[in-house]
Amino acid sequence: MFGAALATGPLKWARERGLLDVALHQIRDYATDRHRQVDDTPYGGGQGMVMKPDPLVAAIEHAAVVDRPRRILLAPQGASFTQARAEALAREPSLLLVCGRYEGVDARVRAFVDDELSIGDYVLSGGEPAALCLIDAVARLLPEVVGSFDSVESDSFHSGLLDATYYTRPAEYRGWTVPEVLLSGNHAEIARHRRREQLRRTLERRPDLLESAALSSDDRRILRELESGAAPATPGRGRARGRRA
Ligand code: ADE
């Protein structure tokens, strides 16, 4: 599962340059019984299997020996993994990601990790795809990786808002045009347009984000305009003005 993802795009690029190092540990290798069993039935009954504490903690302790990483258990019950958390984790020298499987892990394993994180309110069959999401989101923020691929400052969520809308050539596609301001070369106008687009999209799609976003008095004025519907039609919204059928 990890091979292809780590050998593609920015993750491959960062690994080749020594900016990112990923080591994989097979939990089964830390099982001591004949069958190398890593899971067992839950006490108290119920369906599914639970990951046993001993091989998992042995794996954690073995993997954590060298560089004292921040230990993170990936689980749907964890705190939300957000862009702010990705930014904080990108400042850590080393991370240890623990992937649960089956119905869950023995609750005592939590005493051996620093954080428990979830990548979203849905249940995956294991923590591995979640770990890959976390690795991707964190690795692209590492100094030296940033800027080589894309701009982090304009990312959705970096400023607490969704990102603006973007267009590339052609200027007209199947009758849909690009907002004129983007063709104007007027950088101040373009910046204003993009900020407005960020606010409009966030208001429409994720109004919850506005509660904690850093907003200027100008932003608040624009939001009031957008909310009252009094705002002039935003170019680039839906079918753009100037569409020729
Ligand atoms: N393991 C299973 N589901 C998960 C989720 N949503 N986030 C992190 N780890 C998980």
C-alpha cells in the first residue's frame, strides 16, 4: 500500500533528496507466538478482532528507539487531523505513525502514544491510508519541499479559508469564460478578487470555518455584502458573464 504512494510525485522527490525518510515496520514481526498473531477476540464479546497490545507496543518501542519521534495513533476516534495540525507536525523532527486494523486496538496501547488522530468522520478498514494522507499533507509543508511544488500560503485552510478559484488557458472553454480581472494584469485587483472568491466559497461551502478564520475588517464587509446578496455578481462564478453559447 505504501510503495506506490511513496514512489510518486512530491513524496518521491523529497525522499530522493533526503528531505523525507519513511521506514515501514511490519507489526507481525513483533509477535512472539507460533502463529505470529497480532489480533484477538474482544473481552466482553462482540464481533470483529482487536489488535493485541504486546506486538503493537513492542513495534512502537522498537521503532521509537532512535530519534524519539512524536507517536501518533491513527484511529477514527482520534482528534481531527487539520491543516493546522499538519503545520505543527511538519515542525517535528520525526513522527511515528501507528496504524490500527480490524475493529480497533486494545485501549491500553493509547498509553504508549502522544496523539490519536482521525483524518475524517468515516471508517477505513485500517490506519494505513490515513497514515499516507498524513505523510502527504505533512511532507509537502517541509522546508525545501514547499515552493518546489506549490504555494502553501494560498492553500485551502492555511489561512482558515477555502482557496480561491483558479483558471488556466484557454480563456474560453465551451462557452465558459475566465473572469476578466484575471486577464487584466492588475495584481492588486487580482488579489482582491481572489480574497473575495475565498470568502464567497467558504461562506457557501464551509461557513463553519469562518468562525475561527483570521478576518480583516475588509473581509467582514465583503462577507456582509455576500450574505445580504447585495454584492455585485462575482466574475467567474458559475457560468461566467460573457458566455457565448
Ligand atoms: N482508521 C480507520 N478509520 C480511520 C480514520 N477515519 N482516520 C484515521 N485512522 C483510521
